[in-house]
Amino acid sequence: MISILVCLALVAPKPVTLPPLPSIHLPAFCPATVAPSLESFEELDAEYQAALASWKDQYANAEGRTERKRLRKSRPAAVFAPRFEQLAASGDGQALLWQVANLHAAGIVGKARDVKRTACYEALFASHIQADWFGGALTQFWSDRNRFEAEQVSAWLEQVRTTSKSNDLIAQPRYYADHDNVFGKTASAQKIGFAAYESLIADFPDSEWAKKAKTDLFVKRDRVIGAMAFDFTGTTVDGETFKLSDHRGKVVLLDFWGFW
């Protein structure tokens, strides 16, 4: 037993002394932003939102252009970005969404921003369509759609529409897909868009996207010169009830007035 211990002692590695970690000086609104291990998205985002609120307060009360310029260069997103990056690398989709929504605030510029945006969306559409928060990712993507080729936009919208198990996530890409037609400049494009929105409303009457489609149809199709006026009931200056449809076929002059 004694000889075995001696042998082990002879081959045991010598302890390695690591250099000390560099000290990091963080702004006052970003306390303890360096974490030794992964955290949940909810915890990290709560910490970020608190830091952001503190930063906004400091910026609102900054005196002079120099101080505001200094604060703009030290936004919390730039400090928190490595932690969201680490969380996204572990497979957290919401961290990916945070990254793509904060590219500018995190200080990513030029081609690097385009590369990062594309990589984030590729990962989101590849792995997270069934997540209950993916509607927010789709909303963010729609705001970024001009950064991508039309074919890529259509492909990703179609992927969500055909693979999602949520009615809202099926309706949302359908709403987006014909948005440009509804608001298009040609009658032929609008006709296609109007029909698509009518179909969306019929298929998902209770979804928020059906409500948006109804509003858009009212603005672009129903409330135009030459369209039939909406019926309504009112009271004349003499106190008599007035219904517009009672005067159908006649020339009617409506004078809306009031006291403001």
C-alpha cells in the first residue's frame, strides 16, 4: 500500500496557476453583468430590462451632448450581448430573438449585422416554429423583411403556415403574405389581396389577424370613392330619427358638425 501511494505521488500533475481574469469596469446601470454560468432567458431578460430602464433614466437626465454621447456608446445591450449569445448557443430561441431585435443597440454594424441577422433567423425558423412565443419572432421578421430576398420571405412564411400547429401562427403568415397586395398600387394586385383576406377571415374568424384583415379591407376596399355608404341611424336637428338607408336612390347631403 505504501509503495502504491508513493508511485501515485510521483506521477501526480503539478498544480497549474492560471493568470487572473482581467477586471471589467461596468457602467452603473449594468451591475454584475458577467455570469459564470448559463441562466434562464427570463432571468437574464429581467436583469437586462432593469439595466435598460436605469440607462434610459440616466440618458433622460444627462447634462450636455458629451454626456449623452458617452451614454450612447455604453448601451446595456452591448454589455449584455455576450450573455445572450451564450444562451442562444445553448439552444434558447428567445435569446436568438433578443439578438436579432437588438443588433443596432448591441453595436453590431455593417456586414456583420447582416450576417448575424440571417444566422439568427435561419436558426429560429429551423428549430423554434412550434414555440408559444414564435408569433413575436414572426412579427420581428416582418419588420426586417426588406433585408431579405422576396423568395426567402415567402419561403419562411410558407414554412410557418404549413408546419405550425397554432391557428394564430397559421393565420399570421397568411396575413403577411397578402399585405403588400392589399396595399398595392394596381387593381389586379388588390383584387388578389382582398380575396385572400376574405378567405383568412372565413377560416380564422376569431383570430387577431382576421380582425386586422377586416380593418385593412375597410380602409383599402370599402372606404373609397364610389363605394356604397355604410348605413347608420342618427337624429336630426328637429329631433327626428334619421336612417341613411331610408333615402337610398336619392341624393343625400350629409353635414357633420359639432362643438369642440
